[in-house]
Amino acid sequence: MSNQKAIGRLEEFLDEGRLTNEYNFSKITEVIELLQEEESSKSALTFDSENDYILNNEHDYVWITVKNISIYLKRTDEGVVIDLFPILREGEDCIATTFAFFAEAEGI
């Protein structure tokens, strides 16, 4: 069973009131939090709110596809680089690129 399915089942038990013992309730809540933490560490992005995501520390890059453009977002020691490629041609030269330094964003 995947972590997501396990989280869903445990949340169902809580919502349905099947776990009435306070000890069980707190332990199950603790297990849900641990499973969610483990699940998010596997993914490159963590949901923050609405359409906002955070690049997890365990990952230095992520690919995002928008229609026929592949977006490569890479964290470096000094900042962030973003390269745009035609889809299915990611091994070729990028068609656009930009970057920003972390130091430049500190004063904003």
C-alpha cells in the first residue's frame, strides 16, 4: 500500500469517528504526519498553497511542462537558473534562459 493510500485510510478512520480512544487518536495523527513527511520528501515539489510549490532541499532541479515548452528550473549554490526548451528536444540548446542570485533577492 502506498503512503498516500495509507494516509487516506487513516484520515477516513478519523473522520468517521472510528477512533474514539484519545491515545489511538494521537498515535494515528502522529503516523499520518510521519507518512506525509516521508511522501513529500520523495517528491521534488511540496505543495504550499493554491498554485504555489516549494522545491525540496533533497532535489536541485525540476522539469515542468507547459504545452510544448519544457522548463528546467535548477537551484545552484548561488541562485536559480531557468532554461526553456522545445518539448522532446531537452538535450539540445535551450531557446531561452534566465537566472537570479539569492543575494539579489535578500534586499527585496
